[in-house]
Amino acid sequence: MSTDRYHELKARQRAEQLRHPDGMALRVHRALSWLQRAELADDDEDARFLFLWIAFKAAYAEHSLVERDFTESPALRQFLAHLLRLDEGEQLARLLWRQFPQAVRLLLDSPHCFQPYWDAHAQGQIAALSPDEIAALWKPAFERARIQARGALVRLDTEDVLILVLSRLHVPLTQLQLGGTTWDSRSSRDTVRDGARLLGVLVPLIIELMLDNPGADWAAPCYPGENPAF
């Protein structure tokens, strides 16, 4: 992965930092630090994926989200809607529809990126359920989710598709965080690789939109109080 995006954005942040409100400045400073670390992990897809996700959370998370389920967070939808309103060049839409259309569809069609799939298999192990009984626990919900995703894709609904993609990527993220997979696992390689590539474009784009709009209403960051050393 090229490090050009970090250095470009960091140079811009340094040049413009006196115009940045404190909360927004702290978000960008933290996100850039994790973007840099992600770009240094060029030979480790798992590490790059994790670092990029931390950079993403640094850009958007609020203190009220510390104990809230990511997939049910209204703040995530509000943040993405805010970005889309500011994204006059429709760069977020191009990311989904032009740069990563195949990866997006594969994520939305994969049961391995659907948390109820894993919940059902865990329940099946505990209760000694048959494969058909396990399938009955997750397949109906998965089919409903696929219909929802297909509708969002047909409508070219960038906000809904972004939410769905991030929710799907949250599953392999949780697996890595909880030790639910081995390092460099072949079974999750495509998902982690595609997730890292997508986040590797999305995160710098989010930072850039924040730098373009320092006066926008950026909420107070998660764990406030740190004094950023620019």
C-alpha cells in the first residue's frame, strides 16, 4: 500500500491546523496516526485491516458510543449522512459504485460476514443441533438481509450500502479482536483483504472531507481531553 495519502493529508493538516476547532482537530490527528500505522503494515493484511478500522473509529466515534453496539449506532448513520452532504464531488459514491462494486457485492452476499450465521453455529454446538436446525436459525434472516441489500444497490443508496458494508466488515473485525480466527487465516483472507483495500480508500477520504469542512458540526470525540502533539 502506498504511503502517499498519509503524508499528503498530514502535510495539509499541519498547514491548516490553526483553523481547526479542537474536537475536529483531535479526531483528525488520531485518525491520521492510525492511517500512518496501517500504511506501514503493507505485508500484513490483518494488521492493516485492524489499524484502518481504528482510524475510521477515531474519525467518527463519540464518547456516548463506548458501550454501544456498533451495528445499532445512530451516530454512525448520522456521521455518514453528514459526510455525504459535504461530499459535493460524490467521492463516497464513486468508491462504492466504481472502485469496489464487486467487493461490495461479495461482502453483502457472504454469510460469513453475517453475525447471525456465527451465532447460530455457536448455538448449534451447545445444543447439538442438526445442520438443518442450524440453518433454520440464520438463513431466513440472511435472505431478508440480502433482499434489503439488493434494494439498496438497485436504488444506488450510498448511505444504506455504506452502513451495510461496514456492518458486514464488523464481523471479521470482531473475529480478529476476540481471537476467533488465526493470524493470516486462509478462510477469511478474501474478506480481510477486500476490507483493508476498501478502508484504505475510505479512511483517507473521510479525513479529507473533514479537512475540507473544518467549520462543519463535528461532535465531540471519544475519550476527550488528549492534547494532540501536531
